[in-house]
Amino acid sequence: MPRSVNSVASRARRKKLLKKTRGYFLSRKNVWTVAKNTYEKGLTYAYRDRKAKKREFRALWIQRINAAARQYGMSYSQFMGKLAKQNVGLNRKVLADLAMNNPKAFEAIVNQVK
């Protein structure tokens, strides 16, 4: 008796993955084994970089706050220390946004903690 392989489901599974690899370079988009490996590696990169994105943005916010605070004669660490001491509940994301888009408000915060 011949082996039943359910080719309909197998083909659908392959088509689904090949559809996700559309736009990749050369054989990465249409050769099953290469496309499968590329797709799976892409998923691992995506998982890793969702974590790295948070680190990168925090570093960017710190740089922006530091640059803005130094305009008013304070270092980043001094500024954040005084914010914490006075229980100002603004996080780095908000502070960096104020430093970039609303310097007057940032100056008011610096003057408040001085």
C-alpha cells in the first residue's frame, strides 16, 4: 500500500512560507530550503532586535537629555539625581522629547531642580 503524504497540506505550508519570503534576494525567496532558513533566521533577528530597540532608544534619550542639561550648566547625572531627589515623575522618554521639541519647558524643569 502506498504511503499517504497529504500533498495538499504540504504544498499549502510551503506556499505560505514562500509568500512570507517574497522580496528577498535571489534564491532566498523561491528555493524552499534557503527560504525556510532565511525566514527562521529573520524571526530570531526580529526577536533579538525587539529587545535591542529598547536599549538603543534609552541610550538616545540619555544623550539628548545630557546635551540639553549641559546647556544649563548641569551634567546628565547631576540632573537626574536632582530630579529623583525632588520626586519629579518624568521619565527619560518624556524628558528627551521636551528637550528636543519644547526647550522652554525643559528649561523650566532644570530651573525647578536647581
